[in-house]
Amino acid sequence: MNQLDAWLLRRPACDPRRWSLTLRMTLFFSFAIALILIAVSAMMYRELVHQLHERQEIEIRDAVRIEHEVLEKQARKSAPDLWQHEWGEQVEEGKRFSWRLWSGAGRMLAESSHMAAPPDGYAAPNRRGKFSRRSVMTDGRLRHLLLVAQRSDERDGAVWIMHGALDVSEDEQVVERYLFKLSGALAVAIVLSGLVGWLLARQGLAPLRAMSAAIGRVSAEKLHARIGSEVWPADLQALAVNFDAMLARLEASFEQLSRFSSDLAHEFRSPINNLVAAASVTLTRARNADEYQETLEVIIEEGGRLSRMVSSMLFLARADHAKQWLDPESLSTAVEFDKLLDFFEAVAEDSGVAVTATGDFPILADPLLLRRALSNLIANALRYTPRGGAIGLMARDNGNTIALSVADNGSGIAAQHLPFLFERFYRADAARSSSDSTGLGLAVVRSIVELHGGAVAVDSVVGHGSCFTLSFPKQAAVPRIRPLES
């Protein structure tokens, strides 16, 4: 954590990441409006100044032209030594315009009485007149002047330079007042735009607050509630639909957890009751060695059932939390089938069931977990296949997957039970329950296949048997399993 993050942590109100959406939208709206208003105001101000400058230049150019015409008339009809004096008397003394006349040699010939511009403030003269601007202090006040220097070459060879000065102080004051009023109006407009933006943001985010309130009313007892059925803006409709989907998943998980807890208590109660009952009956009176041995056999049997149940639950918990170690290897389905046939040979003979295997394909799987999954299916098939029945193991190549099937011609399973068959502690009916079964075998099978990135399926017809199919991908699944932590 850097110093800035630490400082913001102590002052959460200063952290922009913690600002509300209303504040963010208000600031964004105000900033956008402010930029637009400032840009428009700057354009208006610049255009006003440009128009004033153009008018001032036209005015001073006309004044210089008029003075030059008067000068030419006086010079033609007056004596050489008197025309300057007579021209100075006839020139109209304007309040805004003042002038100064220079000879080509740089000698000042005449100037108006209220000429305030110093001689050195002018640009180099030319025939069209060259403009410049200057501010001077006269009579204790600041005056803004537009200056022009124009050169005139007469027919007799004389050269005159006219310096003109136009007092534009009043125009500058108009511009300053306009700028002051424009700035005030701009500030008020920005504040009002911020207020309007805040109102619009609150109004625009009202559906979001309504959705937040609706979500806040959802609890563990109200997971059936849905908000997607209400009318929401298009931007929030997708959020509402996704939230409803999440609620549906949570509701299903809660129901599964509740059912699992109930089933777990029920499954543990039976063997524990059997253990307590066997021990209690044995202790009611003195028993001989055979009776004690029989009681111990019951205890061992029920203890083994509890052990298998706990082992299966531990495996499922590790698989659910991605902590089960998965070590896939390239295996031969024929070799794995032969190992399973050897393992179940004695049980199959005692049950009077024939077990066969066909198909030899390479498969990428964890050998121990693969044998465990197939062993659970074969054990189930032996349990519910009558004497004289048959169980077949088959491997086939389905393109991207290798499918392993365990089929029997036993009693079969009703269709309404098939969607729930791989859930924990689920049993199709009481008749399919036995002391050897923990109700977790098929759940373990599904977890093993899913750990490999595959899928499990079942087909069954009552009275004709069942077929369980495990599909394993040919390519290794994405490694998402961590080694078991000690």
C-alpha cells in the first residue's frame, strides 16, 4: 500500500473510488455543461472584441482619410508657410480622435490639442496605415488608445506621416462590463447545471435504489423471491435476470444442503442406533463367547458402514472444494477391466451373475479414481441383478471422448428417479436400500468423472436393467485440482 492509498484510507470521503454514483454523475454533468458554457462564452466574447476592433479600425481609418483630404486642400490653396496653421484651425476637433502630423524628415508639423499618445508608441508607417494599441495615463486615469501610422507621398514630392490616436476607453469599459456580467452568468449557470444534474442523477438512479431495496428484502427464508418479473430499465433488466438466476442457484443449494443435512442425520442414526442396540442387548445379561462374537460382528459391520460413509463424504467434500489430488495417466481400458473382473470374480460367482468386458482404448484418467468409480457401479449392478443375470463392461470411442459403460439386466430404475440418482443419499426406493449401501456411491462416481472434465449418464427401463455411461475427454482436463493439504 503506497502513501496515497494510506491517506485515502484515513479519509474515505476524499477517495473518488468511494464516491456515490449520484455524485459522480452530477460532477460529470456539471463538468460537461461547464465546458460547453465556457466554450460558447469564450466564442461570444472573442467575437464581440473582434467586432469592436474592426469598428474601431474603420473609424480611425476614416478619420485619418478625412484629415488627409483636408490637409491636401489646404496645402493647394494656401501659402507654403501658412497652410499648416490654417489646416490646424479647420480640422474638426473630435473627442475620440486625435492626430499628429510629421514631415518626411521627422519634424513634427502640427498636432491636435488633446493628443495623448507619445510619439514613440507607433509602429512603422506605411501607405495603408499600420495599427497598434497602447494604454497611457492622462489626467489621473488610464486611457486605452488605438494608434495608426500612415505615410502619404504627394505629387510635389513631399512626404507626410500622419499619426492618429483613437480613444477606445469606453469600448474597453463595455468589454470589461460584458466580461464581468458574462462571468457571473456563467458561474450561476454552472451552479444551476450542477443542481439540475443532481436532480437528474437522482431521478435516473431511482430504479437502481428500488432494485437495491428489493434485493435487501431477500433473506434465507425468501430465496423464492424474484425481481426479474418487475419492469426495469433495459440497462438493469439483465442485472435483474442474472440476480434471479443467482437466487435460483442459491435456493437450489440451500434446498440441497437442507436435504443433505436431513439425509446425513438419518443415515448416521441407523448405524449408530444399531451399535447402541447391539451393545445394550448384550449387556442386559451375561453372554457366552458366541453371542459376544456375534455382537462384535454387528459392531464391526456397522462401524465399517460408518467408515465408508465418512470416507465417501470426505472425498466429496475435497472434490467440491478442489482439494482432491488428481494424477491422470494413460491407461488401457482392457487392462483396467481385467483388474476389476479379477476383483469381483468371487462375488459374481456367489451371486450367480456373469460379468464380461469388451473394448480396448487408451484413456487418460487417474487409475485409483477410475477403478473406484467403476467398482461402485459394478457393486450396484451386482446388488440389484438377480441370479442368472449378466453385467457387461464396455469401452467405445465417441470421437472426443472415451465412453465406459456398465450395463446390467436387473430390476431397472423408474424414470422419475433418474434425474436425482446421482445426488447424495438419494435412493430410488426403500427396496433398493441395504446395509452395505451408504447412498453416496453414485455421487462419488459423478464427482470422479467431473474431476476429469467428463460427464455421467444413465439409461434404465424397469424390468430390463440399467446402463451407466462415464464419458472421459481424450485431452487432459484443465488443471483445477490442488494437492491435498496436510
